[in-house]
Amino acid sequence: MFVSARKLTQFLKPLSEATRDGVDLTVSLDEHGNLGWVGQLIKGLLSRFHTTLIKIASTAIQLSQQAPDLANLSKQLEARAQAQQANAENIAAASRTLAATVESITASASEASAFSRQVAEAAESANVNDLQSRNQIQAIGESTSALEQQMGLLKDSSASIGEVVELIKNIADRTRLLSLNAAIEAARAGEQGRGFAVVADEVRKLADQTMTATQNVEGLLAKIQEQVASSSDTMTAMSQQVHAGITVSQQAGASIEAASRDINTLIAHVQVIADASASQNDKVRAITDQIGAVVESSQQQLEGSQALAANATQMSAQCDTLLTEVGEFRFAGHKRMRQVVEEEITKWQLSRLESDDLDRKLCALYQRETAFEMLCITDTSGKQISSDVESGKVNLDGRKNNWSDRRWFQEPARQRRLYVSDLYRSVDTNQYCFTIGTPLFDQKGQLLGVMSADVRFNHIIGQ
């Protein structure tokens, strides 16, 4: 079978046009004539290739949709792992501080126990010394009582001496009186009584001396009695104080004995605290070791979270790369959306571009077709005339945009034909989209502007 080069070129012409903007998998060749079997074969290959790529794109989109969530979750997990590690490190530091504190408490408790024993020994010694002091004070009290009794006897004896002195004084007075009478009688006797007068005079002198001595003794005795009385009073007061001291000493002794018993009880409690502190110290050290293991595990978890975040980010980037490669192909959904746009523009029968009228047309188109992401229209210079129509709403701020540097505007404006872009990720919605740029003509065929239709890729492949 012979086929001319001209017929072969004409037969393959749709394939060359199919690669003008990407790779159109919806192209069909002539299935009649001598080369019909080739057209059917190519059509079957393209159909199978189309189906496979749709599955790849669908899977890639699912992965790409999960990748950001996985990346966010991994970042959250990483943040929580960092917080957990920080908390674990803080707990570890606190546990180390607690261990040091418990160890210090244990040492202090041991020192307190030793000191308590010293205090107990001192209290016991004080108790013994207090007992000796009480015995000595008791002996002093008994000596004071005996001395007080002797002072009473001395006071009584001094009173008896006073009576004797008074008796001697009376005898001296009478002797002196008798000597005076004897002198008178001797004077009456004259010479015969002269010797008797001398004796009487001597008796008078002796009576005078006795009186003088008696007076001296009486003065001394008065002083002695005064001193004895004062000493007796002092002794009585001292005896009272000694007895009071005995009472206080007995009370102090009882207090010391009670304090000694309390100290012994305190020693027992302190010893229990020391033993408990030692046991607690061991437990705290065990907990500190366990917390150290938790810190190490938290570090491993953090490293795992960081690796997961890196893998999620890498997977997202790889999905973007895969979809970018797949986005060079044009599927049946591309063809359908091109037809939707072209049919709609044909219905408009434009003669000029008026902003409010264009907004109404774009809103109506957006409501009919859910695959659109955003619609807008520019003039021939790339300045946007219409509003941004997105999510069924009109955004007037879009009229400030200038798209003269975008390929979706440049290609339709230059070549006067519809242009379909490769796949990209939308900045606003993070969804994969492609843009259909369509030239707008008036009824005379003059270029009025360019319409931009951003289409969600997942909608055209059934996602």
C-alpha cells in the first residue's frame, strides 16, 4: 500500500496541532481510508494514555491535598514535641533540684538526729546536775532551818542575859545605897567609925564601877540583841527564799524531766524523718533517672517529627512537580471547558466592553459552571475592566489589576486564538488550576480584549 507524503502530512496534521499548547490527548485522526487503521490505533493508545494520566493526576491531587495537611500535622507534632521536650527538660531540671534538695534534707535530718542526741545528753546531764542542785538546795534549806532555830535560841539567851544585867544593876543600886547609909553611920560614929567609913567608901566605888560596867554591858547587850533580831529577821527571810528556791528548783526539775522526755520523743521523730528522707532520696533519684529517659525519648520524638515534617514537605513538593509535568497534557476536561467558554462568548455578541455588563455576564457563567475558580476580562492592553468574579461574588478591587505580563493574556492577544496554560497552584485557594485565555472580538472581528477563566483541575478529572 502506497501513501503519498502529502496525504501522510495531512493525516498527521492534528497531531502537530495537538502539541501547540501542551499535549492534547483528545485529538483524533481520520479513521477512514487507507490510514484509518493507524488512526484507530493512535486513538486507542491516546485513550489508554489519557486514562492512565487521569489516574496519575487524580492520585497526585489526592496526595497533594493530603501533603499540606500532613505537613501541618507534622509541624504541629514537631511543635508539641518541642514543647514536650522543653517541659521534660524543665521537669528533669526540677527533679535534679528536688533530688539535691532531698539529699540536703537527708543530710540535715542526719545532722539534726545527731544534734538531737547531743541535746538529749545535755538534757540528761542537766537533769543530773539539777538533781544535785536540788539536793544541795535542800541541804541549804535544812541548814538554814537549823541556823534559824539557833538564832532563836541566841535571841532567847540574849534576853536572859538582859535580865541578869538588870538584876546586877539593881544590886549595884542597892549596894551604892547601902554604902551611902554606911558612910552616914560611920560619920556619926566619929573616930570609931572612920575605918568603917573607908570600907563603905570602897563599897560605894565598887558599886559605881559595877553600875558603870553594867551600863556598858547593857549597851553592848542592846546592840547584840539588835543584831540578833536583825540576823533573825534576815535568817527568816533567807529561810523563806530558800524554801521558795526549793519549790522553784522542784518545778524546774520537773520541767527538765519533761523536756528530757520530749527530747527523747523528738529524737525518735527526727530519726524517723532521717530514715524516710534517705528512702525518699533513693526514690527521687530513681524518678530522676526515669525523667532522663523521658527527655531522651522526647528528643527522639522531636527528631522523628522533624523528619516527618521534612518528608511531608518533600512529598508536597514532589506532588507539585508531578502535577506540573502532568499539567502539560490536555484532557477531555480541558476540551469541555474550552467549549463552555467559547460557546458562552459566542452568545454574548459583544460590540464593546462595559464593566458592569461584563460582571453580570461573568457571574451568570460562574453560577452555571462549578469548575471555575475566578473569571475576569481585560482590554487589549491587559488592563482589567471587569471585577474579579470568584466564589459567586464580585470583587471591584480587581479592576485595578494589569495583566499585560501574563502569558494567558499575551498569547490570545498576539495569536488571536484560545490559549490553555499549564497546571499551577492557586495562591488564593492552594488548589491546582489552569487558565483559559480567550480573545474577545466584536461582530466585525476586531479584538476587544481577553477573558481569563481560572479552572480547578480537580473538577475536570472527577475529584
